[in-house]
Amino acid sequence: MHTIDLLGLLLYFAILLYIGYRSAKKTSSSADFAVAGNKIIWPVLFATLAASFLGGGASMGRAGKAFDEGYAFMFAASAFPIATILAGLFIAPRLKRYSGAQTVGDIMAHHYGRSARLLTGVFSLIFCIGILGAQALAIGTVFNAIMGIEISTGILIGMAVVLIYSTAGGMWAVIQTDVVQFVMLAVFLPITMIVGLDKIGGPEALIAALPSEHFSIMGDYSPLMFASIFIAFLLGETLVPPYTQRALSAPDSRHAKIGYSLAGGFGLLFYAISSTIGLIALVLYPQIAPDQAMPELIRDALPLGLTGLVLASLLAVVMSTADSYLNSAAVIFVADIYKPFINPAMSGKQQLWIERGVNLAIGLGAVIFALYATSIIDALLLSYALWAPTILLPFVFAVMFKIRCKRAGVAAMLAGALTTSVWKWSGLELEALTGLTPLIAGVAANIVVFVLVYRLMNVAPEQNGDTPISHSTHS
């Protein structure tokens, strides 16, 4: 990498650290650390959400899949931005009914009790660390492809920066850095696609250079495989803790609705850009590994001076997701596990410092996870299996229909977790025998058990409108 490009990258890191330093002065309470004081208006909410979920999977992972399989994976994975739009329209506004809520566990505890809070905290924590590990792996991949640095070293460098600013400034720092990172990815990744298209002779040349299957909706996928991927992305990351925290950070339901919905729409556009970059890389560098598609195009095709800025934007994409999951994991551990079950008498100041300490510890755990993950997308799909079959559907039922039934919520979460684990790790090859993935089998068990137990308990939905949450009374 040229010195000019390296200086651009170092400047980007310096900006992130400065934001963390400034944000630390504004973070004086746990509410500041967790939900930025509930002051995030919709344009900022849109930018931080878009930056958060367009991480290593949506950028390098999507480009790598397009490199390998064409646009088919993009069409299947578009289920996630579609789910985000729907969540923005129908669920995000309702989350603002829960005055004082900071986590998914707060809402689950209100509807399903203390045991549901604990289970939600444990499953959410494992999920967040898994996604964070995938982003850490993506950071190392970028450094390796662009600068020739060992992936493990790149992970340590990138995650060190994330750890510093997110630990110091909490959600204030995460959101402010996300806005910077969103602007960078929204400008520079489309530039990368345009430069790459020009290098191969334009869109017509791209179409002519590749088999027609690379541009079809299903490609080489069977209908069952396409449906499995679609469902995995429809449910796997919908309303996960960092995104729910963003909605809870909004001042009211209107800001939550607009910001969340717009972020989903932007995701559809971004998926098309990152997948097209993967196809361009396939034409130019057919011998490289799929996950190297986007970094290789940035390193080779862009002119001097722009490479460092686009590298920074690519790191921005990944780091913006990493910081979101890191912050969320720390808040979950303290709010849903440590405070209600270990030290309920701790003060607000103690809670803030414990959240900062846990933030550091979880970041180190994610780095270890990243060193063992074999693929960015594989790491994401493994983590998805921990969310949808356990928490998502009881959470949606609670928010949409105001259901309050402790036994139904807890039983459904346990049934989903058990079924998913048996399907994936029992060695019985149940996926091959039934055609159902662990995620789909777990979701099915979750729904069936929830409905059966709820009907047996014959519980009516709650009738009240606003749902205030107190961390002292509901924990």
C-alpha cells in the first residue's frame, strides 16, 4: 500500500478514536451507554442502522457469494432487508410503548417473567458474540487482502480500535462513528463498483463474460435450498438486540418507524452493489478465494489515493457492525443477567463501569471466536440459528399482540433451542433425512410449543396501552 493510502487509513482510525474520546464525556449513565439517552432522531437512526447491519456479511460475504454462485444468493438473502422494512413499519413503533426499556430482555421479562429474561440474556449474548466474531474475521480479511498483514494481526488491530471507542463512549460513540462509517460506505463502495465496471468494459461486458445462470434469481439452487436461505435471512437477524436497541434509542414511535424502514430499503440497494462487485471480481480475478473478491478489487483496480479511502470505507462497513454487537452484548450481560440475578443493588455508576469492563471482556471473546471461524457467511449462519428458534417469535408475539404468558414464552424458547441443537449436533443427520435446516426445525418447534402451551393456559392478551418498564421492579 502506498504511503498516501496508509495515511488515509490512519486518519480514519484517528477520527474514530477522537469520537470515542468526545463521547466518553457525554456518557455519564447506563442509559447513555445503552440507548444514547433516547435522543436518536430518524435520520441518525437510519444511518446507524444501515451501517450496523451492512457489515462483513453484507459486503465481503455477499460479494464472495456472488463470486461463487452469482446473484442467486443476493436474491435469497434479500429477505433480511425486506424483514427490516416490515419490522420498521409494524414493530419498531410499538417498541416505544415500553418506557425505560433498554434491551430485548426488558420487554421479554414484562411479558414472560424473570426466567424469560435470563434465557433471553443468555441466548442473546451468545448470538451477539458469534456475529461479533464474524465481523472480527472480516476485519482481519480486509487487512490481509489489502496490506498483506496476517489475518490474526488484522483482527487484533481493528478490534483494538473498536474496543477503545465503544468502551469509552458506549452507544453515543457507536452511533456517531456509525454515521461517519455510513457516509463512507454509501460513497466509496458504489465508486468501487463503477471503477470495476469501467475496467471490464461496462455492464454489457460483465453480462457477456459470465454464464446466464449467474444473473438468474435461483441460479443453481433447488427450490428447497433457495427457500431455506431465504427463511434463514428472513428470521436470522430480524430485531436482534443491536437493532432493537436502536429503535429503543429513538425519542418516539415516529422516528423509530421512519429510521428503521428506510434502513431496510437502503439494504436492498447495498446488496445489489456488493454482489455486483463480486461478479466483477470473478471476471478480473477468477483464481482468488471468494471472500477476497471485494478486497482484491479495491487493492488492484482503484487509483492511488483512493485505495486507502475505500479500504477505510470497507473497514467502516465491518467495524460499524462490530461496535453495535459489542455494545449490545455488554448491555445485555449487565441488564439481563448480572444486575437482576447477581447484584440487583448496584448503583447506576457501578453499572456503567461494569458495562465498560464487560465490553472489553466480550471483545476479547469475539476475537477468539474469529480465530476459529472458517468463513464469514458460515459464522453468520451459525449465529442465526441461535436467535430465530429461541427469542424472535415470542418477542414478536408479545409486542404485536400484547401476550403475557410465562410458561408459553419459556417453553417455546427452550423447545426451539433443544430442537436446533439436536438437529445440528446430534449426529443423526436429521437435516438430510427431513430436508429441514436446524433453524427451520427450531422455529417450527418454537411456534408449535408456544401455541400449544398458550392455548392450554388460556391466557388473554393484556389490555393496557402503554407499558412502562422499571429495571428495579421487573428484573
